[in-house]
Amino acid sequence: RQRIPKGYRNLDDLKNGSNSVSMDDLYIGAKVNIFGKDLFIYDCDDFTRRYYSSTFGETMQPISVNEPAVPIPRLPTPPSNGMGAEEDSIQNCKMLRPKPAY
């Protein structure tokens, strides 16, 4: 556990802990830069929701985030090398442990 510096650029920022991320910076809908990565907070657990409600008097509602489906790239099937049937070669490319033909 350590303090997370705001505006992290290099390791020297870790030495100066005065300008670090605090509870005021962490809420639903906030964008926080943590070690050079921008993170978006869109939900929290029930304990955190109750804590923020009792401490700050704020009720936090989750934000719906829909990520687009990323298609899985498929490599082209290599040509048959002449050993065995072409269907066997294609089946070997589809899975590491081919199912028996019977």
C-alpha cells in the first residue's frame, strides 16, 4: 500500500507524497490518472457506497458502461503439406487435440 501521486511522470513523483490522490478524487464518474493510466470509476461495492453516504452525504449510482465487442482475429488456414487428407490438416489447425474421426 502506498500513496498514489497525482500527475505521475516518473519515480521522483513517488518521493513527494504531498500531492497524492485522496478520497475526494475517488467517486463514481471520476477519471483518475494512476501511474500514467487513465481509469474511469463507474461503480463501487455496497460497503464503499454506504461509507461515502455516511461520510460525505452523497448517494452514488452506478454508470452503465457498454464496451463494443472486439472481433477475434483469425489467421488464414495454411495450405496442406500433402501428408494425410486436407480435412485432417484443417482439423489440426483448429484445435491442439483433434477429436477422433470415429
